[in-house]
Amino acid sequence: MERKVIKMGESSLVVSLPKEWTKRAKIIRGNSVEIEELATGELVVKPKTIEVHRKMANLSPDTKYLGERIRDSYINGVDVINISSQEHFKPEVMRIINKRILDLFGLEVTEASGKRIVIEYFGGKMPIKKLVTRFELIISNYLKTLISAFKDNSGAGIDTVRKMLETDNLYYQLLRTLVIASTDLKAASEMSIENPDPVYYSLIINNLREIAGSIEGADYFETTQNKKISYLLEEVLKCHRRTIEAWYKKDYKLTQDTKGKIRVLLNEINSLSREVNGIEGKASVSQRGNISHTRVARVKEMIANQEQRQIRDLLNIMRIVLGYISSNLDVAALRNIE
């Protein structure tokens, strides 16, 4: 491999490093390399050996805040958490520690005694795109399940899939990734994060968390509007997936097109909402206008009104979700300006 020597300053001569080699060696601007001169007069360039410093935190077994402090240490990129006490731990301390370990990806207890516990992180560094994609798929899978339920007139399996919407574990892992990337350029490079991506990603994942929390309240119910509701849910899902695609592709046109589709979709949601309100209003007028209603007729009207309330609640959830999707589109548009 031949490289051209160029002059820099008064006396320095510079040779550029091959791009493919720097990728394999994970060298970025600002890093140092080691240069060794052999007896033959040849120079050997190699990545500088970096001593790995593991970030540590020392916590007291205060049961009031212990769970929060373990979580916050995790998010702040701590690798080793020491919890020690002059007295033997109370059972409540162990319960809090065990729960947090289950909640936070990559944590394991590596030392345990009556007065000291060491928790270490072994999760490694995962590319942030994989983590965000996993978040997006969790949301998409629940929406798909909900769509199928209204199409098939059956809510079977919804509760099982809904449990996957408990995304705190993934959310905290993403926050940890972004905190580390904001303070460690080499780690950011390994996780495919470039400046100012941490800021944009933090906005995206917060919105994804809100979307997951919102659709958790959406459930199947029997209704005469199955076809319309399944159609609206499908359009919400399409907007969600287009938004993530626009984010990764930095596709400004797709961003604006999706915003337009959201405006159309909100009009359709509002139209169905007005229709539902009109039906409920007619049922109430009918009930007041005829005192001789039988008990069966009144029960039917009560069921019909309950259906209308359920439809309205689901439509409100769709509006909220579309609001967070729109927010993600705004973030994608900002990223596209770079």
C-alpha cells in the first residue's frame, strides 16, 4: 500500500492512515497511535493500548432511595456498584437489589455477603440502531395484534403481547448508551453515534416510551365499527413506521409526506368521533322521549352507549399517539437539515 507524504508546518511530514484500517482498529479523530521503529529502519503503526477504567459507585443500603440510586448509577454509565454497610443487610435491601437487577439489562451480582454486595455491568456496547429498532418493533407488534383483533372480532392473545410494552428495561439501556456516548467519543463510535445524535436520540426514545405507554391502554372490544377502527389503527402503524424510516434515511420528503398523512388521518378520526357522538345523542333522546321503554330496550341502549365511550377512548389514544409520532417527525426533520 502506497501513501503520499505531505508537509505540515515548518518541518513536519505527514502520512494519512488508510480508512479501512482505521475502521478495523476503531480509531477516530483525536485518538493516539503508537509508532515503533524497527532495527531494519521500518516504522510500525498500531493503535495505542488504552487501559480500561471501569466507572464505579459506592452506595449505602438506604432502602428509601436504594432502588433509584442503582437505576441512576446504571443510566450514568457506572460499571461497578458497591453497596456496603456496617451491619447486616435487612431483607428489604436484598429485595430492592434483586428487583433492580431484573429491571436493568446487563447487571449481575458478582459478590455477596451479609454486609457487602457488588453489582457489575456485563452488557457490553450495543449499536444504538438495534436498540431503537427493538423499541419500534415492540410498538409495531402490539398495534398489529390490536388490528388483527378488530379484524377477527377476537381479543385472544392481546394480554400476552401487552406485557411486552413494559419497556423500562430497554428505555434505561438506551439512556445509559446515550450518556456514555456523550462523554466517550470512542464508545460513541463503537455504538454508531455521531454528534449531535445523542440529543436527537434522547428525544426520539422519550417519544417512543410515551407511545408505548399510551397504546398500553388500548384494548379490543366488541363494536359495530370494527372495519373503520382496524383501518385507522393500520394507518397509525404506517405513520409510526414511516417516521422511523425517515429518521434513519434522513429522508426529508418522507418526513413531510408523513406529516401530511397524519393531518388526513386526524380528520378521519375526528369524523368518526363526531359520528359516534351523534349516535349516542340519538340514543339518549330516544330513551327520554319514550317512558314506556322495556327493561330489555334500556339494557340495549346502555350497551350501545358503553360501546360509544370505548370507541371515543380508543380514538383519543390514537390522537395522543399521532401527537408523539408528529414530534418524532419534527426531530427527524431537524436531523435532515444537517
